[in-house]
Amino acid sequence: MVKPIELGLILEGKDAEEFWKNEKNPKVTEKQVEMFREAMRLYKAHPF
């Protein structure tokens, strides 16, 4: 049987607060938005 992987990552204090703040309100750059638009365009142009 395969043994599960334990990540061992524990965030505390300010690091944990920053993580949850970013999870609730992710920020993206215009370049990232353009990359998603291009990916959607390519997907639509070449459907399965």
C-alpha cells in the first residue's frame, strides 16, 4: 500500500494572515489576464 505524502507546511502568525488575505482577494496582473485570454482563444480554436 502506498504511504501518503506529508507536506509538513505550517504557516503561523503574519505568514498565515498574508496567505489567507491573498486567498480571499487574489491579485492578477494585466499580463496574466492576457495569458488567460490567449489560452481561451487557443482552446476555442482547437476543441477536442
